[in-house]
Amino acid sequence: MQTVDTLIECRWIVPVRPAGVVLEDHAIALDAGRIAAVAPIAEARERYTARERVQLGEHVVTPGLVNAHTHAAMTLLRGVGDDLPLMRWLKERIWPLEAALASEQFVYDGTRLAALEMLRAGVTCCSDMYFYPEAALRALREVGMRAVAGIIAIEFPTAYASDAEDYLRKGLATRDEFRGDALASFTLAPHAPYTVADATLERIAMLAEELDLPIHTHVHETAAEVEESRQRHGARPLARLDRLGLVSERLIAVHAVHLDDAEVALLANRGATVAHCPASNLKLASGIANVGALLAAGVNVAFGTDGAASNNRLDLLDEMRLATLLAKGLADDAAMLPAAQALECATLGAARALGLGDRIGSIEPGKEADLVAFALNEIETQPCYDPLSHLIYACGREHVSDVWVAGRAVVKKRQLVLDVDIEREVLASAAAWRQKAQVLLRTAP
């Protein structure tokens, strides 16, 4: 018999690939951080001796969820700008608070808070876009998450960097610093077409090719953004990005709410991804992305939470359910974005977009063992006729019982596997930042 690190015995497994498959009474063998095998439980017991055996008798196990777009540190600003449209939200609340508060410590503390929230919700990997990416990476990696950090670029100065070139220089230095961390990777992250100049975007397009990195940017989030681009640049934002060489299989177009048919076709033809953030788009009244049309055209779709300042939850299960319901309502078609496809968007679709599709996103031998188990033996999940359907339409983050990242357990029986003091520290730092923000909000015009 072969010895492995862990044998997880499950009532159900949804491997994502092949699409729509649900395996019953199967086990997953983990060894050296990877999936060694997926087999019926009886067969697995005959083949493997495990150092640890985990029995999940009424659970469904899926690949770890991948949050394709967030601003993790902004969790410290959760709820400070509710009920405002995007530009008022940014100009009246977020940008002034960031100017006063954003620092390396702010990013580290906020990202640790976000990471614990995401792990408890089954998110094993997130694609972050914010200042001080080195602080964000330290926070995410300390608690065991897989992390994709955005090398941000924006034209205006902040405490982090003086200009677009300075942002890129510092971000690339962070990439060099984390080169030896197998669970850290990077995107190039120009904030948005309306905050980044042509010369910077052209440089990013060249860097993406040179370094083989995805490009992660907000685009077509609001109708006003599209109209402003037409007036300033004589082109809609996506057309401008295309002219500058950014629309390719590397592009992760965040939001993409206001697209015409030609733009949908362009994204499909170039192999680009849309990171759909339905809760944030609704809360800021930005609109509803036509995910059904994107998927029908062949666009790769992933899901993101956006930041907790505009959501106010880092709950990808919530985004999946909302995305499926919106897609059905918008298309007037109950078959639009079925459960299996929604789960694929939140796992393998996001992994592909981030250049990680050969490593994570599905439960297959040889892949890294990022997994999440959901308990389906609760009152609100009974009776269970179809565990895959339950994942999208019935489950919430409260049903996440166990989480593994690269084979390491980071949540066990609903408890984070951490030094107890980390949770205490995170809660204390959140309270301290709240007090600082409240002082600023009281004195704001």
C-alpha cells in the first residue's frame, strides 16, 4: 500500500472537470500538497495508508473557490459609504479616507481581516488589487491563503508611490521578493482606463508579454465611465484598451457591465475573461452585466466579490447565487447559468484567468490540493436531492466545514487552523482602525 498524507472520504465530490459530474462515496488522496488520486472509498482504502483520515459523511467537496477580484485591505472600510453611486462613493468617502489612512500597516491589518473572512467562506485563492501589495501578500500568506497580487498602476500620487512608473517599479520589486513562494503570483493591475494614461497602458501591455502575466483592470463599470471615455479619448474604454494592445487572453476585465454586442464578440475572440462582481455592481447601482450573453459568446467568466467597502461581504457563494439568478432574470431563461457552470466560473474559470488553470480549479490527480468541504446535513440543506444544486441555491458560507490550501488544512470543523492570538489581533486592529476612520468621518464636509 502507498502511504499518503491525507485521505478525505466524502459523501459527494464535485470535481468540476468533467463538467457537471458528481461522484458519490469517493475519496481524495492528498500527498505533498497535491491530489494523488480520486477513487471510490473502498478502493482508496485498499490502495492507500494515510497519516490522516478525514471522514466527511454528509459533505460535498469541491475545488477551493477563487475570488477573481477584490481589494482585501478595504475590508477596514466596510460600510463607510453605503447607498452612494460609484463616483460619489469614491470621491466623497473612499478616496479621502484612503488618503488619510492607507499605509503599509493599514493594508496588512485589513488584508488579514479579509483573509480570515474568505477562508471561513471557502475561498482558497484571491486576486487582490491595492496599494502596498507586499503587505497584502504577507498577510494572505501568513494565514495560509494562495494569493495573486496586483502590480497596481495609477497616475496620481499616494503615500505608496509618486507616479505610475513608481507604482510599477515597486510592484515589480515585490514580485522579485516573493519569487520563491509557490503560493504567491501576480497580475499587472492598472486601476482603470479613466485613471491610467495611454503611455502607462502601453508599457503594461509590453510588460505582460515580457513577464507572462495577466492584466487585471476595472473596465466598463458604469455608463458614465463609457461616455467620459468617448469624450476624452474618442473611443469607448475597451476600444482604447484594444488600440493600446491590452485586449488579449491575458485581460481580466473587471465588471464589464456596459458592453455592446461588438465588445462581447471582441472579448470572446481574444480569449479574455470577465470578472463578474454582481453584488458590488448592484449596491453601487452600476448595472447588471449580461453574463448569459458573455458565456454564450464564449467569454471566460469568473466571479469576484470586489472590496468589502462596496459589497459588504467577501462571500463568493453569495456571488454565485446572485449571478445565476440575475442571469436567468436578465435572459428570461431559467436554464441560463446552471449550477454546474456557476461553480466552474468560481473555480476553474477564475483559475484559468489568473494563469493557474493547470494547478488549481478542479479536483484531478496531479493538481494542487485546494479544496473546500460543505456540510449538507443541516436543517436548511435537507432534503438533498442534488448536492451540486445545493451548493449554488441553498448553501451559505456557514456550511463551510473544512478547507485545504495546497494540501494543508486551514479550516477544520468550522474553526480556523491558526494561532488563537491571530484572531484576537485581527479583531483588535479592526477596532482601532474603525476609531480612526470615525474621527475622519465626523469631520468630513
